[in-house]
Amino acid sequence: MRIPLRKGILGYRIALIARDRQAEIDKIRNLGDLRKVSIGQGIGWGDVAIYEANGIKVHTAGYENLFKMVAANRIDLFPRGISEIFPEYAARDDVIPDLAVEKNLLIYYPWPYYFFFNKSNNALAKRVETGLGKMMKDGSFDALFLKYN
């Protein structure tokens, strides 16, 4: 059984933008508007295919370079998971002062997070599944999720 460990939260995306671009980004209201801007993503990230399949321009680069690229207006948006963006921004705020967290746009697509196991290790897979099932039943799964999210 597949249990979404992060409860799908990774699919909720908030973008990093150049600090002076908020008013421009506020004009994005739908997918058509989103297709008019460029998005930055890491090389080899699965999200690239999602954006491209929806007609959105994607530029790929190394992870650390993406923060500099959006601040320098080489890309318009650098979407990050809702649980990723705030610590990533805080870690770079002093060194990339033109970087900002976008205030009004939320991008969503299903992006579950699962444990997968080697097919030859059924015992481990079953043990983890049983443990997660017990946690879901007794509420500790939700409590742990809420503690960190």
C-alpha cells in the first residue's frame, strides 16, 4: 500500500521571486498567465516534466544557482514546496538581498512522497507498512506531521 508520508504537502508550491517583481507576479491568475512567465527548476527534477506538459517555460540549472537566477531576473519564478521555501529563503536572505517569497500565488500539483523498498525485502516493507498503519490509527502519524509542518 502507498502511504503519502508528507500528506501531499510537497505539491503545494510557493515561488521565490526577485524582490521588485511582486506587482507583476500578482497579475498571474490562471494557467494561461502562468504560461507567460518562466520557471526555474533543478536539473533532473521530476517537476520539470509537469510544468512542460502544461506548456510552462522551464529553465534548469544547479540548485544553488536557481536562487541567484531568480533574484537577477533570469527566471521569473522558482517554485518550492511549502515546507521548503521558508527555511531556504531564510538561509539566503542575507547573501541574496534581492530574493523574496512571493505573497499571493500558490501552484498545486499532486506530488506524493513515498517509501519504496527493494522487491526482495518484503519483510521490511511489510514491517514499515504495519508501523505506519498503527501510527495512522492511533493519531501519532498526524501528530508527527503537524509537529514539523
